[in-house]
Amino acid sequence: MESKTIAKIQSEGYDALVNALGPEDAIRFIRSFDPGSGDYTQDRKKYLKNKTVKQIGKEILELQKSL
């Protein structure tokens, strides 16, 4: 399978949205995304504090049990 360019993927994605939602709702959907703000890398370091993937996974499982 040949790798697609980002431009081709974007074009096909827009076409799929328009086909599925119609032009107006496709535009509304695209406009609903917010790029956010802040520095993800710094935030991640602050909140994860060098935790291992195993530690994070354990915390997730513990939180899920409490829900």
C-alpha cells in the first residue's frame, strides 16, 4: 500500500466529512476544534513527575476501580 501525503489525507478527510455531515455541519465540526494553550511538555513534566508508564497505568486502574 502506497503512503499518502498529508495533503491527500486532508483532502479525503474533508470530502468524507462533507459527505457524512453536509457542508454546513462539516464546517461547524471543523470549527469546533480548539488548539488550546499552554506548554504541553512542561505541563506533562509537572503532572507526571518522572513516573514510569507502569506507575501511570496502575494509577489509571485504581481510579477506574473507584468510579
